Amino acid sequence: MHQPFHFTSIAAYQEQLLNNETSCEAAVQYYCSQIAQWNHLNALVHTFEAEALERARVLDQERKAGKKPGRLHGVVFTIKDVICIAKHPVSAGSCMLKDFISMFDSTAVKKLLDEEAIIIGTNNCDEFAMGSSNENSIYGPVKNQLDEARVPGGSSGGSAVAVQADLCMVSLGSDTGGSVRQPADFCGITGMKPTYGRISRWGLIAYGSSFDQIGILSKHVEDIALVLSVIAGSDAYDSTVSNLPVPDYSHAQPSKKPGEMVIGYFKETLQHEGLDAEIKQQHIQFLSQLQKDGYSVKELTFDLLDYIVPTYYILTTAEASSNLSRYDGVRYGHQHQPLEKELTEFYAANRSSGFGKEVQRRIMLGTFVLSAGYFDAYFTKAQQVRRKLLDQTKLIFNEVDAIVMPVSPTTAFKIGEKNNNPVEMYLADIYTVFANLTGIPAISLPLFEHSNGLPFGLQILTKHFDELSLLRLSSEWMNAYRQRNEK
Ligand code: GLN
């Protein structure tokens, strides 16, 4: 008799499969019932339950017939609605792409499927991944399972809630300025954005192409490591992806001993006036615990902190205004009404009715910063700040092995609370955009709990392409510090 399905980790699940203690079909059936039970959280846009069950049965048969299982054999995924899956709908949470069916698989999805993963549905998200609360979606807001009056964070809010509420084992999101780490922080799970160029962006709907990166959300660092090992690596379809070899992140050796490691933190990040007092306090305590455990903790100065959010919003809106110009109702996207009169009016009608308010705001901002009279004052200046940040960051990593900082200045806020104040919403990205501006990898670990009962995370950042150290440290700290908190 099979036990009722209970997921702990991919490794444990695959062992149960091999010992015939469970089946891929039982796993998919379990997630189908979870999806029905938690439907009102609005985390999923489309579900492919019949298809997932069929695939599960085939995988079960093949395994039983002795076929060597793939590395993600039977692992049940959900995929953010900005990542293409062949012959399935992908809409970027937008009316502009409603009813659009992808003709091809994104490289990340193809690699998952080649290793025998099962995709059970697509995740709700902010429109074109623009947002920090998952309220900007044509499908309506996603609710945080821990308190349904609160946002799950964004833009990969649906992915975070799908993992949080046990609607899948792992989810893929995208992180242009924090969209994987911040929802993970708000939902009490783990979310990782690898180095820019580690995972192919082929088939990821573009927002800010020099920032966008696919990320992984899960409850376990080890599962993230395994999935990263599968989906990372070079791709003929994306010239910005790195050709560096992909290590097996899931068989990470222990990291250097605490005594050999320097952990840095920017004093300005903890002094920032917008930072919740308790989040600050727990980070300070965490740093002193690291010191007690033998790490050297180094205070760093970061005088560009106040510039990073404006720089991020100038550059990403500029890139977005260019990327989104293809959606005109002719080449791509929604057509408001048939072309009758003037072409410009036709485009305007398609774009005004196809794009939501936040996307329109970003396109206008981006067009403004790129306009001839303002190009140097905004776009060129922001590129210079970005370069400066990159140079400083490279120097910092000569001195430290990792940097830690909060993920978000507050815990999950109420649905509607920041909706009318875009600047306040943008400022909340202060701790996440640094990794995207510089391209370094970063992770959000669910280590803390606020006295308001909500979780919040620790963000760890390492140098370019050093995901191995990032994941090793994450796994060690999750084991050491979570245990300690549970005592
Ligand atoms: N909140 C940020 C924005 O709206 C980040 C979005 C993202 O990472 N996709 O741009």
C-alpha cells in the first residue's frame, strides 16, 4: 500500500520512486487535489492536469520497465507565465498576449522536460514581470497563503505561492530586479537568481534584457541546486549566456571553514530609514552569531545605495520600452478593432487596450529617458552608475567571500496598500536590484520570523558565477541557523 503522498525533497522522492513506495502518478494526483483546494489563492493561470497525469503514468511505466530515470524524473513543476512552453498558452499576465500559444519551448523548459520533469501548470505574475506585489495581472492579484489579505510579493508571486501552498515541488520564475527573491521572502520559501548569463533566456518573454534572468523557487536549497545543474549552461539560441562549464551544484562539498571565510555587509543597508526595525535587529543579531561561530564579519561602505533604485528604473524602463514595441497588434498581440482608419491610431488603440496601467507607465518612462533631449541626463548617466557599481563590486569580492543583506525592507504588505503609490512600491526594491545591476547571483533564505507572524529572509550574494559557494553557504546556514531558531 502506498502512503499518502508527502513531499520532502527531490532526492527523497526519487528514492521512494525507486523503492516503489510512491509513484509519479500519486504525486501528480496529490498536486491536482492541492490545486483544487487552494484555487482561490489565484497562483495558477492554467493547469495541465490531464496531460501531467498522462506523463506521470508513462514515466512510472518506463521506470518500472528498467529505463534509467532522468535527473528530474517525476519532479512536478509550475512555470511562470513569461516562460514559453511549446503548444501551451503564455501571456505574461497581460491582455496583450491573452490566448497566445507558444510555438516552441524555452531552453530552460526543454532542459527540464529532457530530464523527465512534469509541468502541471503556469503561474500568475505581474504583467510583463513589472511589479513587486503580483497585483498588476489581468488574472487578478495572487494571495499569500499565510495571510490571504496580503500580497505574496512579485512579480513571480504565483510561483512563490505555488511552492508555499504545496501546489508543485519547484517553480521557475524570472528575476529582473528581485522578482524571485522578494516573493520567496514574503512567502517563507527559498528563491535564487543565478548570475546573469548562467541560464539561457531563450523563450523568456523579455522585460529588461540586460537584467532578466530565470530563477528557481523551492522549499529546499538542495532542490534548487539540482534544478540549476540541469537548466544552466550554454545555448546557441542566446548569445548572452555563458559558455562556462556547469558544475554539479547538487553535490556541493562543504564550503571553506568559518574561520577561513569573510562575510561582508554594507552598513548603509542596515541604516536605511525605510528598513523595518525588527528586520534590522534580526540581521544585526545574525551577523553577531556568524562572528561567534568563527566567521570574520566585515563592515563595508556602499555610498551608491541611494542611486541604485533610480538607476534600475531608468535602465529597465528604457529596455522595456524597446522590448515591448513589438506588441502592436500586427506583429504580435491584441487587436482592439480591425484596421479602418489611420495606422498610428490603430496601434495606439491596440496598445492602450492591450497593456495595463503599470506597463504603460513604464513604456512612457522608458521612452522619456531615451528621448533625444534627455538621453545623456538619464540613460547615459544611469549606465555610468551601473558601470561604477560593477567595478566596485568586483573590488569588494577581492575582500569578502559573500555579502549578506535583507531582501525587502518590510514583510508582506496588504493587498492594495501600495497600489496608488508607484514610487513607494519601487523603493521597496532597494535590496534586490543590486544583484541585477551587477549581474551577480543571489538567494533569499527563509531564516527569520517577524513578531507580526510573517516570515522574512536573509539575502546572500556571491561573485559572478560562484553559485557553488552561494548554494553551499545557503545549505549550511539553513541547517545550522534554522535548527537553532527551532530550539
Ligand atoms: N519589482 C521590480 C520591477 O517591477 C522587479 C521586477 C522583476 O524582477 N521582474 O521592475
